[in-house]
Amino acid sequence: MPDLPSPQDATEAALFSECWDAVLSYADLCTAGSTAAAELAREAFAQGIGELRAAETGAARGTGRRSSRLPRIPLLLTAVRSTAAAWEEAGRGHKLDPDLRLWLHSDQAARYTGPPLQRPVAVRGLRDLQQADAELLWLAEAEALPLPLVARRLGLDPATAADELAQVSRLFRDRCHRNHLDSPMDAECRSYARLLDAVTRSPAADTPDDLSRHLATCHPCAEAAACLRLHGGGLPGALAGGVIGWGGLAYLERRRRAAEVRLGAGRPDRADADTDDAAHGPGRDHVARNALLVAAVLVSALALAVSLMPFGDTAEERAARPDADRQPVADPGPSLPSAPTVSADDASPRSPAPAKPSAQDTPGGTPDRKNPDPEPQGTSSATAAPGITGRGAPAACRVDYDLVNQWPDGFQATVTVTTREPLDSWRVGFTFEDGQQVTQMWDASVRQDGSHVAATAADYNRTVAAGGKLAFGFLASWRGTNAPPSGFTLNGRTCVHS
């Protein structure tokens, strides 16, 4: 009779089936190629397993509190970040995304390893929750899993899961508010703390102008505001940004896509499987559990592969999807790409995803003022012909501008350009009329000169087929009015704005 796996081995196998695709997805964002991504993921997973063992051992001996650690997936994701930092210190930084390397040397990165009271309130608030509550919040919000599936995984009643999630969200908000008040802050921040609490409680409350100006310039207070404002759909971003840090928004989009694929593939129902196992005795139990583990790993691999693939469905596929009109936050790039070839003129071998350094730190050439967009070209995708100019000649491109989200002092938007001709590099230009300032951009490098913005292709999305699409997203600040940009150009040629 074959040896049965030990409880520890079974637990770690289950952990692998549930968490490996998340770890590898984030490791891929952090690295410059598929080999490095797999290597980083393996090292981080081993480190995370060690931390989980230590936490479980401490809890069993009464020397530690289970609620003092992060849930399993975010714990493993922070292990990816800390392993990447160790690579940088050990001279292995050439394997990492260049923008991540910049971030690792920034003040923002230092906050995640510095004094506990100076760390982002999101990670502190999540740690303060009971372990089961923290798992529920992360799986439902950051991993984008449907509540019935989360309920089965955590052993909750699906009928009451929505109420429990709402209650946990409020607990998380309260913990974040308390942690924000406990943070070291100057007199100005403290004078706004209670007003910030009051304004973020109600979706109908107006944000005073002076508080908006403060949030635009104070990063810790803006982080706290994102955690305290439960309405508006910003909680997943607050969690990912505060817990993971660099690349949080891109990770969220990948997990959303992975969850959609996992549902479509019909992942086994663990509760039903357990019932079936019990009905067939211990021998059948061992075989069934191994079979389910293999199936779970296969479906996780499928979900991971699709979550890492570039956006680029055909028009028919997009029309068949219920969310056909939904614009993605970012296209982090193809599945585990091989290490790119970098020329001497390339500033970065691979662009990151959201959570880049500030615009002034972002690489990019100085625009030509007479012809601001005379060069490059972008990502491949579906086929759709650009529009026609008023004179009857085909336009060089068609632009779709989508305002994804907006709040009192900032907004998120995506730009999708359909090109008539094939491109081997691209630069998209446009002009803001209301003084908006781009603060972060992903899938392109940004250069802003006054009201004019130039977005230049990353190394991994330079080429676009004829009739294909390129896309990038950004965060920006605004004040007063927030009219859409105009004057879109592709490599210096005018585009039709849909």
C-alpha cells in the first residue's frame, strides 16, 4: 500500500493548487522574462511556506496570534516583493523589471519594510482582522472570486456570505481609520483626519476643496482615503496598492481575468467532492483527493495562462462576452514572455503595470514641439478599420478614450488606438484642456509638456498589425473640470476620436 502524504504535505499541496498561479502572475510582472519569473516565484513560494509554517507553529504553541499575519495569498505576494528586493541587493537585479528596480530604491518601497506605524494603512488594517475575515476580504475583493466559491472555500454559508463580506469591509474600514489616526503625521494631516473619516462614510458627501488639495499632495492621506471609501469600487485597488505595492493594479486585472477563466473551466466544487470522498471510504478518498488536486492545478494553469495573455480578442469574441464593453485596467503583456532583446536606445526592457514611479521619473524622450509625435508604434489585437476623415481619405487611426473611474481629485482612464497600417513602434499624443496632470502610466512611458502628453510604446508592445490595436492606461489629477483630451495623434498623424 502506498504511503499516504503527511498532513503537512497535503496542506502545502493544497496551498500550491490555490496560490501558485497568483504567485507566478505577480512574479511575471516583476521580472524581465519567463525563466526569471519562474525562478522568482519558486524562491518566493518557498519563503512564504516557511513564514506560514512559523506562524502556524507559533499559534499552536500559544506564542503567536494567527490574526497577526496576512492571509495566504497576500503573504506569498509580499514574499515575491521581498525576494525581488533581495535579488536587487545581491546583484541579480538585471533579471527584474527596470521600473520595479527604480521603485525598490524609492521612499515608497521603504515604507513597506520600515517602522510598522509608517507602513500603508491597508496592510496594517488587513493584519488586524481575524484570519478568516481577512481571507474573505482578500479572496472576494482582490482575487475577484464569486462569493459562492469563496464561501465554499472558507466553509461559510453561501446564503449569508454577502452580509458577512459587508460586515468585514466595515471592520476593515474601522481598522484602517484607527491605524491612520495612530500613524505619525504632521499637524496639517491630523487636522484633516476626522474630516476625511466623515467625508468618506457617505457616497453623497462632497469633498471640500481644501481637503481635495491636501489629498492631491499627501500620499499617506490619499492611501487612507482609498481604504475608508468603501463605495465607488475602489477597495480592491486600495488593498492591492497597500499590501502588494508596486504593480498592484496590473495584478488586480490579471486576477479578474484568471477568475473568469476558472469559472468558465468549471473548477471542481470542493464541498461536493468532499461529500463524494466520504461516501466511498478511505482508499477512494486518497485517489479522489489526488485526482482533484491534479484537476485544480490544471485549471489553475489554464487560468494563469489566459490571465497573462495580452488583450486581443476578435470582434466576435468580444461581442459574445457579457462584459464586451468593459475596458481593462491594463494589459500587462503576454504570458511569461522570454527575456527581450534590448537595444542601446531602449530605456527599459519591459514596462510594468500601474504603480509606476512618478511621471518625472518615467523614461521618455523630449517631445518635438513642432511635431510632438513623429515616431514609434504598439500592442496587437483585434481587427477593426479606423475611421474616415472628413475629406474621404482613411484616417491613420481611430481612438477610443474611456474614463474608467473618477474621484474628487483624480481619475483613471484608458486609451485604445486602432491603426490602419502596421507599426513597428508607436507614440500617441494628445492634449488636455483643463490642466490635468498624468501621475502614472502603464503599457507606455509618459512625457508631459504643459497640456500635451506623449505616450511611447514599451519594448514588449511596440509592434501592431494592420487593423490591430494598441492600448495603455493612466492615472491623472484634475481640478474644476475634467474634459476628455483632444488632438490625438499616432506618430504625428491625426487620429479620428470615436
